[in-house]
Amino acid sequence: MTTYTARPITPVILKELRVADDAGREMDSVTDEEGGAPLRCCLRRSVPGELIALVSYAPLRRWAFETGAEPGAYDEQGPVFIHAEECAGPDDPDGYPFANAHRTVRRYCADGRILGGRLVDAPDDAAFRNAFDDPAVALVHVRAVEYGCFLYEVRRG
């Protein structure tokens, strides 16, 4: 049985985002007084007192640059929280983070076009197996239903 891996934003991309985000803005860090922000660098929620930043991130654009895809109008960017300084990455690389609420599993083909999406109660192996049953699916984004924010990606293989 295939298992799937939630992929955080890579350390190389995080380093770039901490200088200038995908909208060209310099990072502005804040001390998180309340905690609970979904951090895309380590795929967990922030705790009070951590130094975090809200940056603009274009996950499909970054993937397209790596693969040579041309997503056209599907190239979108949006806000994500990251640690303002380097962190250790995910604690549980085998789990599906932020799974305590409805999520959208959005599917993309190899050229970067969207193939559809599905609302799931919580991301799990069955949701990803269903998405990747279509051989045209190359990449899946998991997004929050409330705001549509990108949470993490899962790739084929």
C-alpha cells in the first residue's frame, strides 16, 4: 500500500521567503502572542512566544519552475505562516498535519492545470489514493476550507 507524505515548504525556499516573499515584499516578523498559526515550514501550529512571519507564497509557481510546467491562470499566491528563523522542520513526517477540520484536496496535472478538488473530512491515505487514482494527477494541494489557504502539498510517488 502506498503512503503519502505531506511536504512542507523546503528549507531553500524558506530561506528565499525570509528575504523576500513571492510578492516581492521583505519579511516582517512578529512575536506570536496567542499561538495557533498553521506553520508551513514545520507543519504544526505555532505556540505563544514564537517569532513568526506571514508571507506571500506561490506553491504552484515554485513547483512549475522546478518541473517546467506552465500553470497559466492557476498560478496563484497567498498568505502562509512560517517561522521567521530557521526551524527543524516537521516533527512527524509520516502524519497529515492540520487534519482536525474539513480540507480541500485540489488536484493538478503535470502541466499545472487544475483537475478538480474534493472536500474531505480530514486528509488521509484514502483521500490521496483517490486523488492519485487518476493517472493524470501529478500533484495535490491540501487547502483550508475557511480561507482557501495552502497548507501543504503531496506529490505522486
